[in-house]
Amino acid sequence: MTDDLVFDRAILEAFHATAPTTPSDIVDRALTRTADVPQRRPRLGRLDARAWPPARWSIGDPSIRRNARLLLLAAAIALVTATAVVGAKLLQDRPPTPRLLQPTTLVQSGSLPAQFDAPVTVLLGDGRVLAGGYAGLPAIAYVLDPVAHSEQPIDSGLPTVNLESAALLPDGRVALLGWDQSDPSAEGRSLLWVFDPRTNRVGEPVPTLEKRFDAAMVAVPDGRVLITGGIESQDPSRALATTELFDPTTRMLKSGPPLTAPRTGHIALATTAGTVLLVGGNDVTPDKVGRPINEIELFDHVTGGSEVLGHLGTTNAIRSHPRLLALADGRVLIVDRQIGPQLCGRHGIDPIGAQMFDPTTQKLSPAPPIPHSVAAVVALTDGRVLVAGSWQALRDGCAAGGQEIVNGNWLGLYDPATGATVESTNPITHDGALPIDPLRPYSAAVRLADGSVLLFGSDLTNGDQFTWVDQLRFEGGSGK
Amino acid sequence: MDRSLVERAQHGDRDAYERLARASAERMYTVAYQIARDHDRADDAVQQALVEMWRDLPSLRDADRFEAWTYRLVTRACLQELRRRRRVQVVELSPDDVIEQPGDFAADAALRDQLQHALASLTPDHRAVVVLRHLSGLPLEEIAEVLGVPLGTVASRLHHATRSLRAAIDAGERPAVIGGQPA
């Protein structure tokens, strides 16, 4: 192969060997041709298509300054007109204050043929729901049809896989991040699939650049998928501060900017501002084993910038996850980790802290506390949030020397503006009006297109090999 | 280029324009000819570019970028000319001219001819990138501005053109072949 210098010289010599002689009259002819041609004067600050180089908007540009008055006048007229039109439209179309939903029935809707501790759920564009979790089966997930009350497995093509995270893509497909236990090396590996609801199938899996157990994945606005943190195997030896970006179109992965600190077991949510909120998780590096990560971090996958916005309120519950929920107005509700059993809590009332992130101001603000531990959150059509969880308490409290432990599963309709919460019936006080089956705790929820909510749960103590799926229906508002 | 000369021409000074045109004509013609590989087309393209230079000088935002702007004018005029009068261009080259010359001179001539063939076989868009890069010595960012295409497009065109030209050079370095047998 010819080296660069020889190549450059050869090209230059080739040009010189054929150097043309410029016609002597070429300028004279041009002068004649332009004698009657007027120059074209730009009309508005040289903002025409012929202007070159392309405009770099700077107040120092004299041509911009020269026309600043015209531009300001035009902008003012446009602003006044737009304000008048939009104002009139808003007054005309102002929606009535939303009527609060009234829960009507809680019905058993179906089940998944595996027991999932905390199912990953995604509402598909066709109204069905993708759900999966840690089960070690050939199916990476299941597709539930809430109308037909049926479920269909999504075969991974591998004997033993688990679903860790799922992200709905703009084109309706779903990126699935899983952990393959059937890897011949027996160490396990993390794989990415893309599920297409139209065919009910996944494509060939793509191995992540690094093994990532307990990582968090989220779809970002540029159409790619961001995968953050995790640990390099199920043996918690090293937490990762690295990230990867997956392009579902090309099925290519590339390294993203690093996190400020290792994080595993956390959750991530893309904000309307294009950044990603990272919350919770643990650091398992040897000198920090078991340290819960309480920083609420705002991460920019494009610039690599990161900012700690604040902290979760609880610090003692390592294994439980906080919750993130995007509200209809773009704000994000951040719910603290589930706390462990507080047997002496009064009738299981151990308020959980909550905060609100506003993507416009990029700030956190306090939100009213929630009465009990929360395992699942979902936004309702009336602006409230359905929360679900469980608690334990001594029926008579510690002071009375009570011995009877009461398990309290609960549902609540929480208003993030006021904190007012309509609760399910408390088994000790018998207060509360929401329907609930006391033997069926819930750990995940998804709102369907008709406004009703599918609730997922399982009893980890009784060896059941299925996950129950119940449907909470409403009347009023847009829920049914 | 004298900035004040450009600014005077921008305000309609025809003497200033004439001096700019005379100072730029040879450079513009060389670029046009190497892209078009045809004197008539190069002449037409430079004429067109010189007329546009006069007419659109007031639209040049930065007088210090005059030289780059002239590359833009002549390259675009040349490419438009080639598209307007699209016809097959045949490069005449006799095999005898290559193999009958002895020693290094023959090898150099063969290499040059291989390169001429390769340059002629490039598309005008690819050839424009090669000319602006290797003959005019413009950086890729400036070529992108001159051609009005993204930087990645320039890099891609240069990559493909370079690959073709390198193949031509490599072929030129191999022994010439007569009647299927090495010479």
C-alpha cells in the first residue's frame, strides 16, 4: 500500500502535470458581462440564502444590529398576535376541573405462569401489556391481553433468562435488558433484545459491552437506549460506573459517558428535558459494601454532565427500591424507599417521604408524604397517583405488649398536590373504603388505555409459581 | 487578500472588483479545470463564478473569507455546469505511451496516467473534494463550508476517492502488462 506522503505527492504531481493555462481574456470578458449587472443588496441584515458564510447569530454582527429594530418590531407584533389568539383559544377550550375517579371493582384478571418479585411492565401501543422479571425461564417476558385475559410468552431462544429492565421505543417496539443464566461460562451475561409487538417476537440478542447485572435502562429522547451501572456478575464484586448507549435501529452499542459513582440496583427515568434521573441503588465495591445510594442524580447522557439534586429521606433499607413516576405535566414524583417492617408503627402508618422534580426549573421540592410503604405507583387520569404496597404491625402496638402481627396490604389514591390519600380498608382500624384483597399484595402496576389499572403481585412466602394480575376499575373521569 | 479591497467591491467599486477578479482568476480556473477536466467547461464555470462574485459580493458576511468564498463560487459553478451539460467524458490514453518509455521515467509516466484515469473516473462531486483538498489545500471543515455539505459527507467522499486513487497508484507500481504477460 502506498504511504500517505507518496500518495499526496503523486496526486499533486498529477495536478501539476495537467496544469491549465488560464485564458488571458477571461477577466475582461467577465468585466464586460458584469458591466450592466447590478449588485444584489441583501434586504434584511444579509439574511438571504446567498449570504455566506452561514449566519452565526451574534449581537456583534453589524448587519444584525442594523436590523435589530425591524426584527424587534416584527417579534413584538407576532407576540401580541399570538398571545391574543392563544389566550382566546385557552379561554374557549379551558378544560373543566377533572372529576375524581371513583374506584368501583377490583377483579382477578389473569396470571403470569411464573413468580416475579417485582415485575417489569410496559403498556404496548396496541393496549396489551408486556410483563416479566426474574424467573429463569426460556421466556424473556409475557404479553398480556387484558381484554381476552390471555398471556403469550416471548421466547428468548435461550433456556434460562431473566428480564431486568424494559424501555418502550418511539416506534412502538420495546428494548429488553435481560440476564442470561444459560451462558456456557456459567458466569451469566447481559443481553439486549428488541421486541416487536407486531410479530410478537424478539430479534437476535445483542450482548452488552460489559456484563451488567441489576443495571437500569431507559429510552432517551434521541431514540437510543441508555443503560447505566449494574454489577459485572451476580457475585457482587464490583459495581459499575459505566454506561452504554444502544441504537435499536443499527443494533449497535457504544460506550456512553461515565456516572459520577458506581450504582447498581437503581432506577432511571428520562425527563421531558432530555436528561435522566437516577435514583436509589447500592454501591457494592469492597470498601462500601451495602451502602445505599441516596443521591438523586440528574445525568446528561449527551454531555456526560451530572448533578446531585438532593437525597432520599431514608437510608436504612438497602434492598428496596425507591419509585419514580412521570406525571402528565412532565414533573416526576420521587417516592422514598420502602422501609422495613415497623411493627410498632401505629396501625402500620409509617409515612414515606416524597419529592417532586420539575424539569423546567431542574429543581426538587418537597411533596406531601405517603401514609405507608410503596411498592408500585401509577398515574391516574384525574391527576392523582395510585400507590400500592404492604406493611406489618402489631395489632395492639408495642406499648400494649401486643403479640399479634397483622399484615396490611394497601392501595391508595394519593394527590401529589395536597397529600390527601383515599386508602383501602385498614385491617386494624377498619378505616378506608378502597377495595382490596388482604391476601394479595401488589408490587407493580400499569395503567391501561381505558384508565383502569392492572396490578401485579405474588406471595413470595408460599411457593406459588405464578404472579397474579388484578384489574382495578373506575368510574367517573375517563376511567372505566 | 486585501480586506479593504473586498469591502470596496462590496460597495460597488468596480476597480476593486477588477483587481479582485484578476488576482483570483488563475486560481479559480485551475480548480475549475481540474474538476471539469475540460477547458470549455472550466471557462464557462469561471465566467459564471466571476459574474456571481460581482453580483453577490454584498452577501459575503466576512471580507476575510473572500478566498474561501471564491472557491465556493467556482466549485458550485463548475458542478452546475457539469450537471447541465452532462455527457460522457473520454480520457484518451494510448497503452503504447505507457510501456514504451524506459526506466523510471516510464514508471512515473505510467503512474501519472493511471492517476489521470482514476481522477477522470471519479464523479465530479468526489473530484471536487480531491481538488480542494490536495490542490487547494483546504481543511475538511472549510471544504464542507465551500460545498455546503456536512463534514461527514466530505470525509466520506474523500475516503472513497482516496481509495480509488490509491488503487490506481498501486496498480501503476506493478509491472506493466502487455498481452496478458508481465513486461
